[in-house]
Amino acid sequence: MIIIKSEREIELMRQAGKVVAEVFEAVKPMITPGVTTKELAHKAEEVIRSFGAYPTFKNYNGFPGAICTSVNDVLVHGIPSSQKLKEGDIVSLDVGATLNGYNGDACRTYLVGKVSKEAEELVQVTEECFFEALKFAKPGNHLGDLSHAIQVHAENHGFSVPRDYTGHGIGRGLHEDPVIPNYGETGRGVILKEGMCLAIEPIIHQGRRETRLMNDGWTAKTIDGKLASHYENTIVITSTGYEILTMLSNKED
């Protein structure tokens, strides 16, 4: 069941989303060769708690980290550790914050020092996929319109889209209906309505679309060891289009 949010609930979602955006502002300058993913997670948790919020992912279904830190061929759910980032890496930081019972959820993929042109293009195209989807985010359009836009933009650049990880609705629950694939057909799926809150999250692979799950039960990697990139924001459908809830004044990261 898709839960349409009231104006009061949307304002609470804005507040949670702002906390998530503040995390990226604080953590981005730390992303340099030599920093550990655990240090990034510690800083993120510190920022989240400074706003009176809770790191949504911590202990969520047993996940041990405050945020997800996914490096290179890890597409999602990387567990913070003593792993040090190296020059040329890319790292995705997936951040959730719960405030006053409502959730914000977003992800950014960052370049560590100087990276290859191929890695830079992958990260750039993944972010572009999100904004391509937003061109169709308004009442009356179908969810498949957004999914199709993501898939087409990724594949037009020679990249692939995994089938087993998706975006989702969001509100009091971190994962609510509807499921939002990063592939699909136009004119299909749920019809968008004002008040829907959605976490749209393109996950794009440099190589094949298949994935493999590590023995820890969380870390998901590309099947061929090639790079993966992830970009996400929480949005709300408005009467005329959408509002991004996990960016500061719609400022790009």
C-alpha cells in the first residue's frame, strides 16, 4: 500500500532529509586517500546525532554500520571497516537519518583523489540518471516513466543496470511501497500522485549487470569485479512536479 503523506508529514520528511544533506556536507572533505570507511561512518553518525536524529541503518535488520560505505565494485550495503581508501577509488556513501519518526535516505558516490576517466564518467552518468528520471516526476505520470529514463540514459553510455536492487517509497518506514526499479517501460506501473515520497536511486555498473552477495550477508558486488556507482535522493511529488528533500537548497554535491 502506498502511503500519501500529509503536509505535516512532508515537513517532517524535509527535516529528516536536511540531516542527511548535512552529513554529506560534513563528510565530503574527509574523502581522501588514507581515510578509512569506519572513520567516514563515525563522522556521519556524529552529525546525525547532533541534530537529535538516529542513523536509520544502524542495526536495521542487523546491519552493523551507521551508514553504508561501498568501495569500487561494491554496489550497495558495504559495511564500514578499517579499509583505507586509495587514490583512484570511488566510494558510495548511503546515508539514512530518522528524526521525529520519519526518514531521509540518500546516497552519493565520490571520487578519491585522481581517478580514471572511465570511473569519472560512470559516477557522472549515474547522477545524470537520477535527474533524467526527475523529468518525469509529476502527478499523472507512471513510475515506469522514471525507471525507463534511468535505464535508457545508463545504457546509452554503455553501462548496465542491476535488476536485484531498487529504489523505494519512504516515510515512517525506511522501505515502503512502491518498489522503484532502475529499468522499465514507459506508461507502466503506479501512477504518481501528489504527496508520494520516493527514494529514487540509480545504481549503475561499468560492466555486466549481475551481482553477487558476500558471506557477510550484506555486501553486494558486481559479478565481474568492475566498478559500480550509486546516486540517490528522497523526493516528494508535488502538485506541479517534485521537491528534493535530501539536498540543501537544491545545491549539487
